[in-house]
Amino acid sequence: MATNRTEKTMDMDHDACLVEVKVSALKGLGVFAKANIPCGSRVLAEPALLEVKGENAKDIVRAFESLPLSQQNLYLDLHGYACEPFKRAAEREMEQDWQQIPELHRRVLAIYAANAFGNVFLLGSRINHSCIPNIHFANNSVLEKETFHAVRDIVAGEELTITYIGGTNRTRSQRQAALDKWGFQCTCPACDNTLQGRKREQKRDELLALDQQLAMDMYIGGGTKKSYTKGLQIAQKMAAIQKSEGLLNRDLGLSYHDAARYCLKLRRAKMAILWAERELEVDRYCLGEDHPDYRKGFEIIGKLKAAVENSEPLDESVTEWYGFHGPSADSCIMM
Ligand SMILES: [Zn+2]
């Protein structure tokens, strides 16, 4: 790590007293809390170590070769693993058999495959996966950095975890199928084959079913008071399960977002504001108040409150935020 930290691309913000890299029981190295970290803390904000325009294997190698030597060395310290489908895609893109690709380039590609979420990060890429993550990561376009926030209180010594596979409303087999490309079997508490693990899995099954029901109803059953009432009940139920299962990232915010939208459809604006405020709270601790999505959510709530106070129609930016379609929704007066 004794490298030239004055280079702009390595302008990483993190409290060295807060986290450290150590051997993990999950796999290889991991990132651990050195002190108690309260919910909402930004434990890390870092620019990409390797930023790739496009996902072609040639783009990855080109991006690596354009790095200063010090950063190439940092990159090469990361763990590499390329699954067979990744290798086959790389062969097509490099127009060479995997074994014919120069060894250094194979390593560069394998490190990208094992560590990239969009780009590759020096410290963020060392955070291991859990299906019940305690950290939420997001790109902050204002800071031009990836941020990592604690979604709950984390105690000193605890390993930091993120989800590698996006949405948390999935069953164990779906999660494992998505994780196979990283070449490991998930052993997090949600994937644990114990009574407790199986109970958690039942809740995931329930979440998946509710998620699918909501998507189906939005697609075919929309437009009636009955469907909005049902949608609101499903969104509330999903939020309750997510909270009880410790799934506190933006999927929870999405459930609150859905609940707010159905309340607006039902003309229950004051209730919609309460759900919108819950969503904003999730955005606050997952993203931080300097994230554009948090600022947008804050602005939307202000407009919602103004519409209620003045018995005015909803502003177009509010109806867009909630994905309303059709003139009847746009013109509804908020009381
Ligand atoms: Zn798991």
C-alpha cells in the first residue's frame, strides 16, 4: 500500500480507525470494523481503482494498461477468479483461447471478474458478500466515488458485507445461482442449513412471492381501487418482512416507495407522505444526504406536503417520481 496517494484517482476517503483488512472466515480477505460503527455511517468513499468504459475484455485490459504502475500493482494484489462463462466470453472478445491470452492479461481479467461491480475498487472490492448485508454501496455522481454506508449498527470486530447480487428478494437457490460466477458457496446466516436458516429462507420465499404478485398486479390488474388497496397491503407486508429479516438496504426503501405510490393512487396523501419519509430515511442511511437520490426524495416530499397544504394537484415531477401514467393520476388534487 506504500504508493503514491497524491494521484487524483486514488483520492479515497475512509477512516483508517474504522475499518481494516483481515483474513475472513467467509473467504480470503475481508474488511472488518475496528470500532463500533453506527447505522448510517459512511465507512468508505472511494474512486474506482480500475474504471472500465464498456465490459469488453479488451476494454478491461486497455484500462489496466493505462493505469500508473503503482495502481497496477495495487490492482494485481486483489483476488482473481474467472468462471467458465466469463472465460468463454473473454475468448470471443479477445479472439484467442483463454490459455493463449498472455498470463498477465488473464490475471487482469480474472481480477476484474472477481471484484468488479461496475468498476474495481481498492478497498470496497475486498468487502465480502452476505445475503443479509450490513453495508450498502452506491455510486455518488456528485462525489464521483462509490460510497459504502452501514445500514445498521455494526460492532467492533464484525465483518463488513455487501450483496454482490443486487436484489434481496430471492430464494437461496436463486441467490446461489447468481453467486456461482464468483466461485463460492454462500455460508451467510440466510444460507445456513440450520433451523434458523430454514426459517429465514421461508421468509425469502414469501418475499419473492409477494414481489412477483406486486409486479403482476402492476402489469395486469392496475387502475382500480381494489388493486391499489391490494398493492398497498403487499408493499406494507414486504417492508415488514424486510425489516424483521434485517434486509435494510434500498429494497426496503423500494417497498416504502411502492406503499407511498399506492397511497397516492388511493388519494391518501397524508399517509403517502409518511411512507415517503420512511423511504427518505432509508436513502439517508444507505446513500447519505449528499447523494442526488436523497436530495430528489427530499424535494419530492416538500412538493407533496405543499400539494396537501394548498389542496393543489401533484407536481409533474412527483407523479414521474412515483411512475404514474395517464392524465387522471397527474391531475389528482391532494387533500
Ligand atoms: Zn447467503
